[in-house]
Amino acid sequence: MSKKPEQGSPGAAPQNAPMAKVIPIGSNKCTFDECKAKPARAGFCDEHFTWFKEGLITKEGHRSPDFDKKYQAFARRKKAA
């Protein structure tokens, strides 16, 4: 059985801690590493959301290991359309 720390003990957290009321604010820039645009969908700007859906970048905003190959195929499809 574990004991809960008493209110006056050194291990107890204060009840009205100032950090208890902090609300995290979402990011104000695109998740992609090299972009500073405002996010529109799923944390990405419109252009990089399309890249994410095509598999060019990961959900963390990093380029995929085979980015160059995928980007060339993406550019060809976009040009043909």
C-alpha cells in the first residue's frame, strides 16, 4: 500500500499550482522543418499537406528517406495533370 504525501510534506504538490491552469496553444507554423507558413490542415500548410499525403514528408515534418525519387514522380504527375 502506498501512502499519499500529506499536504504539508515536502513531496506534496501545492493544490493551486499556477501551472495547473496553463492551456497549451497549438503551433503557429507548418510542421515541415523548412516552412514557416501558418498551418491549414493537420498541422501543415496546404502545399506541405499535399506532400504529406503523397508520402514525401513524415507526420513529424521530416523528409522521407527516398524524398528525391518520390518528389520527381510527384512533379511528373503534377505536370501531366
